[in-house]
Amino acid sequence: MENFVARQPIFNRNNEVFAYELLYRQDKVKNYYDESVDPDQATRKTIINSFVEIGIEKLTNGKKAFVNFTEKHLLDNIASLLPPDMLVVEILENIKPTPEVLDACKDLRNAGFKLALDDFIITEENFKFLDYADIVKVDFLSTELGVIENFVKYLKARRGRRHFPLRMLAEKIENDEIYKKAVEMGFHYFQGYFFSKPVIVAGRSFNPLAVNRLRILQLAMRPELDYNKLSEVIRQDVALSYRLLKLVNSAYFAFSTTISNIKQALIILGMTEIKKWVALMCLMEINPDKTAEITRMSLVRARFLELIAPFIGMPEKSETLYLVGMFSMIDIIMECPMEEMLEQIHLEEDVSKPLIEKSGSYYELLKIIMHYEKGDFETAIKQAAACGLSEENLVDTYVEAVQWNGLLGI
């Protein structure tokens, strides 16, 4: 499922991007706010899509994010769930400065958040907000220039009453003439179609099961394995716990005692086997109906690369090669770009780099089986020879990898 957010840059007086305003969008076509959408829902979806689904770093490149907050979300203190160093809370123009709202503003400031007054309506009642705001946004499209000039004079006259500077942001700047006027008035920041229209950014969300599998993969792939933490997370997953216990108690491992708990199973497996088997079971469980065959192909690739390691003088790299094969189609399984997926799992560079860049000695080895599984045997044999693998070893190893896959029964 795709999620959408529009972002519009905010510039400083040096024409540098200072921040981005993040705006609710329903899809990739309608680049405007649909008035029929409930404002609370719009705020909620913008926050979730920006900070969870797409990722705030991807959206803002480390710059601050301006997000509109309704009165409900302001009073519910939703901002406290988000990082104050990344977020600027925009108070919508239809919010009244009631004692409850002003208290919420005070609490946000005390918590380290910056506040911006969106489309500020220049009335005496709204001036109550000015004691709490860091930025006041003035709409140059709907406000007369004379009114803006008088407001700027008022702000300059009351500067000594504040302990922190109040910055002025000119929004809805449509042309060069208005921009120059805003600069002359002393505005600090600028936003509008003259600079850039909002650009829609899309991101893909995963179902809760997939998210939990990614969390388990992240823990399993760490150089220093935390058995307590990994076992605790797996224990919360009934299907994965069952598969793991079934595996370690199977004839494949032939342990002398029955394994009855997750931590015991992990310790007996050991770090190397955990990385293999947890990766396999996680990928199989994400979407079994859709990805079963792709996962089996990944497993054959993994076993093939592991088995050829001694033949090409790289026995110490068998585990790394196994993981290269195992994760070689994770982008297809998760329907997400390879680089983005591997970044979330935090794989070691030896595994991730060849898959992302599609180059290097490990990727050349992967290409052997990629050609072979497509039935392009001639190219596979040539590729194998270039990597130091004989035709006989190529054929025997591939057959063994396929047979091994069939014996697993998972």
C-alpha cells in the first residue's frame, strides 16, 4: 500500500532551504488538499506517513518539518510522540487562543518544540499566540500589503517583550515583485509557488506481520547477537516460534535432547545458523502465498553459494555467501527497493554492497546461479569458469542445493 505526503520547501534570505512543510495528500494525482477530508484525519495521516511509513529523514534531509496541527491534536499533545529537533508544530489559523490552547502551546515550548502560526489572521485576539510562537506565517495572497506592513511594525515594536526571537515567514509568494516586497519588510523566511510548488512523495507501508519480521531480521543480523532480546521478540510471534522449535527438533539437526523453549533453541543453533534459519523463516512467513516460490529460489541460491565457497578458495566466506543468496530477492518479496530493504535490516557491508551495487566478486558468483536457474546453461558455465568453478562442480552443487531445499520440508 502506498502512502503520500506533499512537501514544499521554505527558504531563508540566502535562498537556502531552511525547512519543508509537509502536507496531506490522498494520492499521487491530486496535488491539493481536499476540503471534504476531516482535518484531524489529515493531520494524523500526515504524521504517520511522514514519520513512520516514508521516513522523516527521507522527506526533509535533516531539515525541520512543518506540520499542521488541529486543535484536537494540539490538546491531545500528539507532538510529544515526535522528535522536537525535527518538528515545527504549525497552529492552524482557525484555532482560537483559549486558555487550554495557550497552555498546550506553553507545554510544547517547554518540551523543546518550535511553534509556527499558520496563515496568521491579524486580529487583536490572535495576538495572544505571539507570546508562544517562534515563527509567524503571513499569507501574502489574501492579506493586503498595508495590513502586513502595519503588522510588521507592531512586531518590531514588541520585540523587547520576548525572551526568544520571533521570525516572520512570508507564504503564498507568487512572483518576484511580492518576494522583493517581503524582503524589504524584513521577513526571514519565504514559501510559495514563486519558489516551488508542493511535490508529492510516495512511500510504501508494510503490514504489521512484515514489520515484525523486519524487526526480527534486524536483531538476527547484528554482529553481536543478543539472545535474550531476540528470543523475547520471537516468543511474541506464534507462527515463527512454532517453525523454529519444529526445525531444531527435526531429524535435520538430530539433537539428543528435545528443545522446549526459544532461547534454548537459539543458543544451540549458534550465531551462524540463526542468521540462516531466522532469515529463511521470516521471509517465508511475510506473504507465504505470494512469495513461497521466490523464497525457495532464494534458499537454493543461498545453499549453492555456501557450497561452492570451498571450491573457489573461499571456505571462510561461506556464511557471507549464504546471506548474499538468501537476500538476493528480498526486494521482490517485500515489493520495496533493494537498498531501502537492506538498510532497514542493517546487514554487513559484505552482504549488502554486492546486492545494491550489483558488482564485485560476490555478485559475480551470484550471477552463476542466476543464469543457471533461467536455463542459460552456456552462460552459467562460462561465468563459473571465470570465477574458478568447474562445470562438474557447478552441476553437482546446484543439484545438491535443490535436493537440500526439498529435504527441509518448511
